[in-house]
Amino acid sequence: MQTKDSQKIIERFFKALYYLKEQKRIRGKQTFTNQFNINRWNLNTLEKDMSRDIFQPAWLNYLVENYNISAEWLITGKGEITARK
């Protein structure tokens, strides 16, 4: 079971995915899951129940390395959603 703090990080992870969709950088969750070989069923299950122990920390790295999402924002919620270049 995920802790409350872990669940907040997972919430920000999903906010980042929807932000990328709004910005038209991805078409949706399926684009993300296909690109990084993530089981979409797990992602959808996690979004519905963030207490599940199926979150992979590497998913955060994919956002940081490939989409310029701020690591600080993902982990702490501080700052802007995108990293400064």
C-alpha cells in the first residue's frame, strides 16, 4: 500500500500526463504507455486506486528526461510543472 506522500507524487504524475495531453505533446496515456512499454492496465488501475503498489519510479524519470517535467515539482509539488531550460 502506498503512503499518503507517495500517493501525492502519483497524483502529480497523472497531472503531468494530462498537462502533456493539453499541450498536445502526447495524445493520451496510451501514447505514454506505448512509448515506454508500460502496461496500460496497470496505469489505469493505479489512477483509480493510488494506494496500489504498482507505481514504478522510472515512470517519473521518463517525464523528466523526455518531456521536461520538473523533478522537483513531481517529488515535492514545489515550483512549476516544467523545468527551466
